Amino acid sequence: MSSEQLATNSEQFSFVVSEDNRIDKVLAGQLNSSRNQVEKLIEKGFVSINDKVISKTSQKVYINDIVSYLLSQASQKEAMNIDLDIEILYEDEYLMVVNKPSNLVVHPAPSVKEPTLVDWLIKKGISLSTISGEERHGIVHRIDKDTTGALVIAKTNEAHEALSLQLEDKTMGRYYLAIIDYPLKEDITIEENIARNSTNRLKMAVAQSGRFAKSAFAKLSLGKNNIELIAAKLYTGRTHQIRVHLAHLGRHILGDNLYGYRGKDMPRVFLHARLIYFKHPATNEIVEFEAPLFDDMKEFLDSNFETNCIDLITPKAIKGVFSASC
């Protein structure tokens, strides 16, 4: 691709300089990238100071100068700091299970500017399946940006297909933990179709025209100020399913302002994918993986619930609260 073509498929960014320094140092700090990457941009003629294209990495910039630069989508990814701290719960030649942290998008999209889980996987050189398309390498299922916990990733197309079929026939199971703003009246299973919200495209909603969705909720522990720790079991995997079904019941996860939480500010949505199980695509044996709680949620539980609350969130205890009818 020529420089002209690359420029055509690039996005321009600008910023005002806040200190006197060399352009390569200033731009490297702005992009949170290496000076070597900045040097490549300058060599391509993609950097200008006060609307004048520069060619020297040693060019001086001064306070209030306006620096502009072009980044292709590929260059934007290259310039990102993708040194993410992601715990690998299990890995073999067929699949990987990770404990996804909060504030991390699973796969790239036009609206996503920050590094994603897929970007991290690619940077690590991990072989991934391709049947979900270039942007979703290896992604069998997804969880929301703020949701934490267990996520399975396929390394081969055969493994991806086998795991996807298990999602469809419900032999893959997922258990979540959530802290909600008001207690449930009782353990409940809800079957309500879910579709895109007709008035807010960022949200989903219960709608007869939507796709079938089934969730089960079980009470675990009552905390301070009438908040409650619950477990959720997913039978389907619709976007925002747990959040939508809880909102339909008049309950909201702490921190979930999108679906109606009205309490004090929380650091994030307190929803965690605690446990996942499925048939291993190579051995056909049932495997199960537990995702440890992240410190913020664990500390919140310690401060707002009885000390024995942690005993209620072991895999055995969580599975035990769901009856066979759920």
C-alpha cells in the first residue's frame, strides 16, 4: 500500500504541546508508545507541527505548538500499550481460559479505541481460530467490558466449532456472581425474550420480538443497606442477559447505571463470571474452571457482608443452590 493510500485510510489526531522538548519524545509520551514507532510515523511524513510536515525526529517543539499525526487502524493498534495483566487459568494446544479483568473489551470494533483481549492474544503470538472473522479471532463467547471472570478462547477452528455447538445445545454452562441493589423475593428462573432497546441502542430489553433467553437467579447472602449477593446461571448467551433480566425484576447490579442502578457511585459493575464448564473438544471430558474474584469485588464483599460470605461462592456451593428444576 502506498503512503497516499495509507494516508487515505488513516485518522488524524492533534494535541497541544505542554512542554518544550524533542518531537519524538513528546509524541511517544502522547501515544504511550516507543520512540521507534514514532520515528516510523515521522519517516512516512505523517507528523506535522503547526501544519508543517516534519522529517526529523530531533525537531524541537515548544509549549502551545499544535502537533498533528496520522494513524492507520493498524498503526493505532501498534502504538497502543497492550501490556495487559491477564490471568491465564488454563491453556493447552486447543484452548485457553482466562480471568478477564474489568474495563477490557473482548474484541475490536469501529468504536473501540483501546486495546482489547484479542489484541493482547495476537501480540502474545497465541494461535487462534479464525471462523469468527478477523476481528474476533478465537472468541467463542463474550462478556461485557466491565464484567470480570472466566472466558474460554479457541485456538483451532475445530475447537471453536465444538465449543460453539456446546453453547447452542446448553452443554456449556456458566455461573455468575452479582451484587444487587435490592434483595430478590425468592430464587427464580426467568424466561423472557431479549431484543435491542427501541429507544436506546446501547441497551437491550425484554421484548416478545426478541430472541429466547433463560436465566436462573439464586439468593446467597444479604449485606448492609439491603444489598444482596446472588448467583446467576445462564442457559442462553444474549447480550446483557443477566442485567436485562434483573432489570425486568426491578433489580439492578451495583454500578450498572445503564440499566437503572441509582445508588452511590461504584468503581464498576459488580458482575463476575465465577465458573465455566464444558466438554473438552479433544478429550470429550467435562472440564470446569473457577475464576478468582478480583480485589475490588472481594474487598467490597469483605466490607459489606458477613465474614462467612466467601464460603458461599465456592464452585460446589454455587452449583448447590440451583435445583434441578432451574
